[in-house]
Amino acid sequence: MSEPTHFVHRNLPRLLLEAREAVMQHTRPSLREHGLSDQQWRVLRVLGEHASDPAGVETGRVAREALLLGPSLTGVLTRMERDGLIERERCPQDARRTVVRATRAGLTLVSNLSTTIEAHYAWMEKRLGEAQLAQLYLLLDSVIALEQPLEAVESDKAE
């Protein structure tokens, strides 16, 4: 039998997943009450954050911001359109692209759920402290930036 591998550092991806699941334990019941999956909520949240854009949001951007792969997004959008939460149309400037907007029902759902979710964040902030939660956000942003592919970093510098 071979020796176990000894790691110096803790399993960061696993810890991040555990933290996500711990936070989602508080969110999922509200999502399920409204018939939403985690993925549908992520899409609605993105669309809610861009609701002031009358042109809608290109599906590629929705996929990036909701952290969904294209094929998964297609299925999620199909169900959401069927349920009256979003509407899709061809991009007027480029017919190869599709734009998405939340419907009035979708935006109402975002508004209702945001109250519950923000209350949970306020609870977390009270328990952790404002400074520690802010530090957590900064650390997570730093890890995300650090792990970006070199091409993305160079592309951001060029813009």
C-alpha cells in the first residue's frame, strides 16, 4: 500500500464550495418556494442587476455573470421563458446574438427574493462584523483576479 499524499495547504476549492453551500442553505428554501433552481436565480439576479438597460443583456454576458456554460444556459432560459420570467429576442445589431430581459414577473421575483437574501447578508454582517465581511469580499475578489488567465488580464489592461 502506498503512503498517503501529504498536502501543506488546505483544500481551497473544497472550502470555497463548502462556504457556498453553507450560504445557499439559507437561500435555497426561498428559491424553492418560488419554483426556482440555483441556476435560474443566478440568471434572474444578473438580469435584475441590468434591468435598467432597455436593450437587454446578451446571452454570453448572462452566461459569464451567472457562471453557466452555454448549453446549460440555453435549457435554463427555455424553462424561464416558458414560466414567463424572461423574454428573449435577436440582437438588433447582430442577428447571430440573442438578448434577454426579465419580465415584470421576473423582476417582481427578484425584488421579493432580494429582501430575504439581503436580510441573510445583514445577519452575516452582524455575526462576522462589517470589517470582516468587507475583508472577505476583498480576499475573494483578489483570489478571482489572481486566478484569471493571463490573456484576460492583458486584455483588461489594453482597454
